[in-house]
Amino acid sequence: MDEPQLKKRRRNLPHWTLDGSMYFVTFRVANGTLSNDERQLVLDHLKSGDGKFYTLAAAVVMPDHVHVLL
């Protein structure tokens, strides 16, 4: 059986993808913290991409950062 091929492309940042892989992504706000409504908005946006752009395994939205498993 053939191994999946690592795909590399570049836009503003390098993008590496490997079929069947799980990605752990963390990002944070530049300044301050998110309100409860803003945190819900981020979570809703992440959930809206599930099945279209990625498979969302887990997400947690903290006041100043987000962790996502895709």
C-alpha cells in the first residue's frame, strides 16, 4: 500500500498537508481577551467549517487563545 504524499505549498505562510493526519492548532488574540459572545462566535465559526474544509475533532476557546484538533 502506498504511503500518503506530503503536499507543500506556499501563500503567506507555508502549508503542509498529509492525508489522514491530525493537526493540533493554537492561535491567540493580539491584545486583550474575548468576551463570552466573541468566544461563542469563534466556536460557531470553527464548527461551520466541519465537514466542508476539515473534520473538527475538538476545540476549546479560552478568553485569550484557542486550541483545535483537525
